[in-house]
Amino acid sequence: MTDCQLYLVTPESLDPTQFAPLLARALDAGPVAAVQLRLKDVPDATIRRAIDVLRPTAHERDVAFILNDRPDLARDTGCDGAHVGIDDMSVEDARRMLGDDLQLGVSCYDSRDMAMHAGEGGADYIAFGAVFPSPSKETSVRAGTDLLAWWSTMMELPVVAIGGITPENCGPLVHAGADFLAVISAVWSHPDGPDAGVRAMNAAMDRASDAID
């Protein structure tokens, strides 16, 4: 089995009661390292309710539950950590909000300097992307496999690849040394359901790892 692990990111808009069974299907389908709750432009009460509904689904399966953008809420609501954009909040501020015991992930886009600063500031992992055009988020940023390979060779801090990742294109990312592949559409928009999406991603990652061996 590949050392590269699957990292699920939720859609930006969801009804937590309806989404919980889909999340359970996904997590029961195969290995998943973490779930990131990524809700945009909603009130704090909506985020808190989503956390209360979805966090137990992850924790019952020993999967880390990470909150996007809000380290303050992450600590208050029993999440395992938070993920922030380095241009949205300083790594140091996010680390202070979370304390020393919760996980901090930082989006560094295609910047080596940002990634090194994130590591120095207390990040537990960094993310590069988008690695491919993404249907979930429009961006002109492209983080290539050369960046992933450089980071995985030179640095010990785990690296997440995100952006347009599918079973068909994930092989080079595994070969480049990504520790985690973060996916949205490949799982939640899979025509046969999220469980099929998880199985397809894990199978493709395993094939890519076997090719390295």
C-alpha cells in the first residue's frame, strides 16, 4: 500500500444532516487520513452545527477532522486542527489560536518561500496547489510535480497536493513524493457515489506506489 494518503475536503456548501451519510460511506470505503470541513461565507452558527454533526462521523472511524480557515472555532469545537491560507492569516497567529496540541495545515500555493516560512512558524503540514485545473476553485496558480519533488526531497514536513486531482492523474504526484492527496470532486462528484470515489483514488495511489517499488 502506498505511503501517500487520501485527504478529503468537503464541498463549500452542504446540509450536514444530508451530508453525514455520504461522509460515512466515503470513510467506510477505504483508508482516509483526514477530512477538512470547508464551508465558505456562512455564519459561525452554521459552521458549529456542521462540526457537531460531522465530526463524530470522522472520529468514530479514527479520521482526523480539520476545519478550514477558523483555528479559533477549531479549538472551541473539538476539531483536530485547522487549515489556513498563508495569505489569509499569519502562521504564528493560527498556531497561537490552536495551541501546541492541534494540527495546523497551511496552503502555500506554488511558493517555496511561503512553505519554508510556514514550517518555521509552526505548521504541521503544508499544501501546494492547484496542481491541476480544478472544478472546485478557479485559480491561476499551478504547483508542478517538480515543486513537490523538491519539497519531499529537501524537507521533512509533510506536503499535501491539492487541485483537480483524480485517479487518472494522481500517479505523478505520488511519484513526486506527496504525503497526502487532497480531493473534492473526485470523491463527492463520483457518478457511483463517494464510496466509489474513495476506492478509485486509493486504488490509483496504490498502483502508482507499486510502480515506484
